[in-house]
Amino acid sequence: MKTGTVVKKYQISRDSLRFYIEKGLLSPEKKEAHYDWSQKDCEDLENIIGLRDLGFSIKSILRLKWLHDKKCGTKEQLEENKAVLIEEIENRTKELEHISYQKRQLEDLLQQLAINLKNLSEN
């Protein structure tokens, strides 16, 4: 499959594909000056897209890929996968706490603005 077809099928930019290739997450065969995307390459891309949709960092995806490629089916892979998931959950928890803090701050600002507007209209 040609890169243009992959871009359309997965609604992904060429820059993103290049980035994933540079990071070692994807390794399509290069024929002449063009990449040739195999079914496995597309499955790898689908996995990356799915993990990115869950908010996984590139670092975590690289770790999971390395484990899959080098330790597939072993206890070590499962334990490391568990550690990656725990780390990602902790990251989401921190993000949610930060977003909650931001929301409270915005609500406070909105309330202060409402008070200021009310005071102006009373004067």
C-alpha cells in the first residue's frame, strides 16, 4: 500500500507517519524513494493510533513495542505491560486533578466577573 493510501485510510498526516518511522515504531519497506506499507505495518499503525487515542506517550508506546518484539508472551512482558498501564493511569489521575483545579479557578473567575457586572449595573 502506498503512503497516500495509508494517510487517507487512517486519516493521519505524513508528518506523523515520518515521526513514527523515525522513532522506530513503524518500519515499512522502502522501495526506491517510496514506502510500501504491508498489512503488518498497517496493524502496527492501528495499534499506535489506538494507544495514542488512549493518551499513551510515545515513550510508553516504544516500551510496549520493545516488550512485544523482544519478550512476547513472557511473564516479564506482562509485568512490564502492567507497569506501563499503572504509570499511564497515574498520569491520567494527575491530569484530571490539574483539570479539576483549572475548572475551579475558572469558575471562581466567572463568579467574580458576575459580581463585578452586578455591581456595575447597580451603580
